[in-house]
Amino acid sequence: MHSEASRRRLAAIAALLVGTLVHAQQRIPLAPMPKAPPDTIERWLAAVNAHVPGQLDGAVTTVASWPDEHLTYTFNLITTAVSVLTHRKFGDAVREDSVRRLGIREPADVPRVLKRGAALHADIAMLAPDLAVRPRPAMRGGPGGSSVLVRDGETVGIEGNPVHWAIGRALVRGLQPTSIAAASDSPSETSIDPFARHWFRATTAYLAHGRLADELPHTQQALITVPDDPVLLLFSGALHEHFGSPVVQGAIRSATLPAGMEINVASASTELNRARDRYERAIALDPTLAEAHIRLGRVLGRRGDHADAVSSLKRGEDLAVDPRWKYFAALFLGHEQEELNRYADAREAYVRAATLYPRAQSPRLGFSRLATEIGDRDAAAASGRALLSLPSDPMARDDPWWSYEIRSQADRDRHLSEYYAIARAVR
């Protein structure tokens, strides 16, 4: 029987195979939505003011149970109010009905309502996903977007995404000051509210940990709202790196979608170029970011830039503290050194990876391939016997490679902890 950790890892691996290509773009006019009760926004404000960030309280369970019509009505009013707040002076904006209905009367009301609202909807999505009502079939459209579920290259279902992430993003967008929105397409470093930065870091880490549908629009909006954040650039690069993988690209080529719907994934070369761009920008902002160096090295190797890949991977291995990332650096270095015919260096790298995770099969497969390439039959046979000696249960082999595409739970929890400390201070 698998342990709880093993079951979580199996579920995460299943998500990679099934839920990767989920976010889709529609070219179909949205159907009109029924009107919500007149007190919808008043009830929303009461929940916003009552919610304690990070707690599965009554505010979360109440709004989570709202039907699609109520949530879309709320999203539409919030979007209108945010647009007014970010494009007009406060004295003019506060006269608008949409702004006043959100309880905004004074300048201090703006960050309070927007931040507390974003915290509420993020917690609904993270703490009560099973309670949240999923929108009607995606072909009617909706602010949450759509999910296309693909298994083995075949479309197995299309769903509407819960709107809570879209509402949260709309609220955080409103934290961008009017003067900045008017003066520039991107906010300056000093103008970015710490809440916005950490809200996007935490929620993107959460989405990346589960490979959930909203990860692509979330990372896109994150880099618009907080454009020069090395952590968010790293998250975005990892997503595009995954989109450029053979598994994803193969599923795209064979998937069949309804007319008017397309998957938001480009070609392998385009996605890898996007990943490289994000990683290089992240490193320029924070040269100590070991994961960015290691991921960049892997992308460079996949592009055929093996010498540059080796340099990046070595730098990442030197910087890495987490054994998991030291393992990845050594494992990828072994492969890149093979490509450059540096067989002794390749072997040393595989040894380092195997030492870190003795039950992992990937370094042993590298040994076997390397021995075969150089014609060392005895070493190849020994590697084969070593592989056969590993536990029969794949989860017992403890190979980090199987979760390379998934953000670790520890990383997710660290970002959530930092964010909640900021969110709970909002009054």
C-alpha cells in the first residue's frame, strides 16, 4: 500500500499526463448571463470583511457555494470598478456606481477591499476547490476560461474553470496606481505593492504544484502586474519549458478540439525560447537563483547548445543547497557531457546524482547508456543488474526526476506562508 506521500506524487504525475493541456482559448461569443440577486455585492462585501486569510471559514464556504450567475455578476462589477480605479483620479472614480457598490468611499478603502477580496477568492480556490461550483459547459464561455482534458492525445472532456482565480487577478490588478497606469505600460519596482508580489508568488506556486488549469493565464497576468520578479519569471519559464516537452507537444498534435477552441501552447521551439528568455531574465535579477541556472541549462541542452548548458548547470550545482536541485544539476550534466563526448566527466556527474539519491533509477540508466556508447559491455551489464536490484515499486525508488515538472510542496508552502503573513495584516 502506498504511503500518503506516494499517493500525492502519483496524483501529481497523473495530473501531468492528463491535465497539462487544460487551458484553452475560445473564439465563441459569450452567452448572456442571468441576473444575480440585487444584494449579491453586499453579501460579497460581508464575506470579504469577515474572512481570515488562510482559514476555511464561513466566508469561504458561503461564497464557494454561489452559483455561476452570482460569481459572473460579481466578476463583471469588479472588473468595471477596477478599470475605473486604474484609469481615473480617485475623486472622479469614487462617483461611479461600480466603485461605490464595492464600499469604496475613501482612498484607504481601495487597497483594503481589493486585497481582502483577492485573499478570499484565492482561499476559495485553494482551500475549498471541491466546494466551488464549476461553471456550466465551457462552450457557453465565462470569465474563468475553459479546460480541455487530454489523455493519450485524445480529448476526453471540456469544462468551464471556476471563476475565483479570475476574480482574484482582477482585484490584484486594481492595486496598480492610476498615475503609473497612465504613465507607463509596466509599473516600476518601487510602485509594486508587496501584497501583489506575494499573492502572485504564492498562488502561482500553488497552481504549479498541482499543474492546474489556470497556471498559464495566472503566470501571464503575474508578469504584467509584477514584471521584474525573479521568482515569477522562474515560474513562468518552468511552465513554458513543460509546454515544450515531447509529452505535451505530442498530445497537441493528436488532440481533437471543437470548432472555435484552441489550446494555448505554441511549438516546441517557441516554448523553449520563451522558457530560456524567462530564466535568463530571472538570473539577471537574481544571479543566486540556483533553480533558474539548472533549468536554463536543461533548456539549452534541449536546444542543442550543449557547451552553454554545461556552464549553466555547473553554476547551478555550485549554488544549489537543496539536494533535489543538486541532483537535477548532476543528472543533466551527465547527459550534456555525454553529448560533448566527455565520457569521464559524464560518469562523474552520474555518480554525484546517484550518491544523492541511491535508489533513483535515472542515474543508473545514464550509466548504462554511457557504458553502451563507449563499448564497455561489463559496465553496461553491471548497470543493468543494478537497475534490477532497485525496489519493484516505482515510488520506493525515490527518483526526483518524476516530479521535475511539479513545484515542490515545500516551495509552495514557503510562498504561502510569506503571503499569509502579509494578507493577515490587511485591515
